[in-house]
Amino acid sequence: MGSSQTVTVKYVVRAKFEIDGVVEKPDVIGAVFGQTEGLFGPELDLRELQKSGRIGRIEINLQSKQDKTTGTIIIPTSLDRVSTAILAASLESINRVGPCNSNVILEKVEDIRDARRKLIINRAKEILHQWNIESMPSTDEIYREVSGTLRTAKVVKYGKEKLTAGPEIDSVKEITIVEGRADVLNLLRCGILNVIALEGAKIPETIIKLCKEKEATAFLDGDRGGDLILKELMQVTSAKYIARAPNGVEVEELNCKEIMKALDQKAPITKIPKKKEKRRLLVPKQIVGVAKELEGTLEAVLLNKKMEDVDRLPVSELAEKLQQTEEVDTVVFDGVITQRLVDVANQKKIKYLVAARVSDVVKQPLNIHLITFADIQG
């Protein structure tokens, strides 16, 4: 999940871009955050909106050909129409990605609810047609049938934290724990009524208590967020089973068949192999401190041989800045180590490149240490 809070998507902003040069996804992400920051105050700041769950994970699709990079930017949002329109317009103000000129054009703002309404209407037509073929019940019978289903699937607020839950938490011996409200609604749609949401990265006391009283299955997203929540569940609760959505997929995206399959394949939590602790690399303590400070900022810090700050800048400007800077010994940044950055660092005789992660296609140089935050923070 993009944040600890679930985004109830109302609109999707889609923009296409063309860049004069070869860049990677983190460069585009950095430009989106960096060049829209401060335009309209904190109420429409992308980082703040993402933290509060008002926009979802920003997706970048790109391809490079003949020294040109083209692609699309996709931003799901739960903002109102006016704020969404301002956000969409701000994307067209992005004129540089890294050192390269860029042109961003809004393709459309899609109302997800309109698409859902069309799907519902088409499906309702199919259902009605099938009823006409098999039998024609009275209008009163149809109304009673549909109304009964809606009443059964109604969500409730449970516990002192008022967690989103199904109506059968108290009346059953087994419960299913999911991450957010949208996951609860999806399971209710499939007839699973003993479900309750964590609604955050911190495990609520209500969940801890329920796990002691009932047989609990944690049904989590197939991403890093799900991994972290599972780790904390194992530490603070006595949940018995774990079920996961497929890799890279969220529970709210699954259909009923996929949900039932995942729950059928649940495994005892005690049988899940724990990863061996990764041995930390020994680096100067200043690097460790800077790395912790930079996580989540999309910024970079340049250090000299004495481990003193030389400069601080957005990651999107890093490659260009390094080409103009001398006496840099270490670069620490919240981004991805690319082949381009390695080549520039090699030319400038930089000793350490420390980042959130390393691109899979980077060739390991002989005289530069490529280190991730995980390598030095355990």
C-alpha cells in the first residue's frame, strides 16, 4: 500500500510526458514531487496529501528510444473536483526531469465512479435478462432479496478505536484481519462477515485482544507494507494464520474467487521461515545518520573526505550537480543508484554511493562502494 491509510479513489489523473534524454522512474517521481512543491501551500502539497491518504501511489510508465523518454504519469486521488483539477494542471508545469527538458500534457481526469456505475448498469442488465429467462419473480420479491443483502453486508465500527469491521465479529470464533476499510468492504461483498481492519501500521489494542480470544487469520497485501504489518503482528499478537494477496497485489483488488483461494491457502504463522538478519556494513557513523535523516525525502546530501556536508539538493538534480562539483567523497540520497550515477561518480572519483536501493542493471565498479540503506541500518 502507498501509505498506512487506505485511499478511496474517486478520480485518476493521467498525463503523458516526453523528455529530451534518457531518465528512469525515480527521476520522474522526483520531478513530480520537487517541481510541484510549494506551488499552492501545504493543503495541496503532494507529500502531505500522500501521507494523509488523499492521493495514492503515483505510477510512472516509461520507455526510452533514440535519446528520448516518453511515458505516462498516473495519480489516483480522493480529493474533490476543484483540488483534483489544480493537481492535474500543476503536472503540466513540470519542464525538467533531472538535467533534461520535458513536456507534460494532461490526457484526462477519469471519474472512477462513472466507470463503476457503467459496469454496475451493464451487469444489472445481464442479471435481469437471466432472471427473465429462468423465472420472473415479482417486484416485491426482488426488492426484499436485494434489501436483505444490503443489510447483511453493512459495515460497523468496532472497539474503542472504532475499527471498520463486519457485523459478525462478536458472534464467531474465527476472525479475519485485513489492512484497511476497502479490504473489509471487498470481503463483505464476497459474504465474509467476520472481518476487521487494522486501519494503520500500528496494531490496535482491540486487535491484540481479539487475537487472544479468537482464532485469527491475517489477510494482507502482497507488498512490503504487508510484510511489515506481518512482522509486527507476529511480535505483539497471537494471530494463528497468515494469508496473502499475490505479489504486488492488494486485497481490495481481488475478486471473490481469488479471495477464497488465498484464504484456503492460509498457513500457520509459526511455520513461516524468518529471514536471517543481514549483517550490517561498517561505514562512518555520519553516513548512517544522514541515511536515516533522508529516508522518504527524495533528497541527496554530498559529503567530503572529512564527512562534512558539501551540499543538499533534490535527487532529480543529483547527476547534473555531481558533474559540476569537486572534492565529493560520499553521496547519500533517497533514490535509486543508476548506471548513469555510477559513471559520473567513477569520473569524479567518489568513494561511496549510498541510496535506498540499487538498480538491477548496474555494473558493479571496482573503486566505488554501492550501499543501500538496509545494508547499514540492519
